Amino acid sequence: MKNLTPRDFDSLKKLIKQIQTHKSAWPFMEPVDPHEAPDYYNVVKEPMDLKTIELRIAQQRYKKLSDFIGDMTKIFDNCRYYNPRESPFFKHAHALETFFVSKVKTLREKLIELK
């Protein structure tokens, strides 16, 4: 896959805003607070959150779309690993991931068209 261009980063900025405004995004907006989940950072070795991803987009730290997708996937995988299946957080991760997958599919098609 090709390296991301400034135009691609504009598309990623729009996408992350759409994700952040989704009704299931609230648990993933900021890094996990260790006071709320004291063992989180012992259990989850590569934490990720939407604020960190937004910053990486702004700094153009992603080289390829797959790097961005990897960070987004980390959010969902970490949540499912740490939280029980019946927890609200698990359900929010599933809902947001479903939304993300549909949006990134559209974005991937758009980036291919712009080649």
C-alpha cells in the first residue's frame, strides 16, 4: 500500500472526527485512567485511545493506512481483552468497530480512486 499523502491525512482527520462523535466512542476518547482501572496497564501492554490517534494524525506520524488501522484495532482488541463479554465497554467496542470498519472501507476505496 502507498504512503499517505497530505490529502490522505485530511481524510483521516475527517474520519477520526466521525469516530469520535459516534455514540459508542466515549469510553475510548482518552487514555484509560489508572484510578478507574488500577490493573489496566499491567494487563494491556499496548494501550491506545482516540486522542492519541488524533494526535498522530495531526503530526502525520502514520506512514500507511494500515498503521492507522492497526492503532484503531488496538483500541477494540484491548477493550475485548480487558473487559468481560457482557460488559458495556465490550459492547461499545463492538458497535464502534462495526462503524469504523464500514467507514474505513469507504475511505480505502476513496484513496484507491485518488491514486
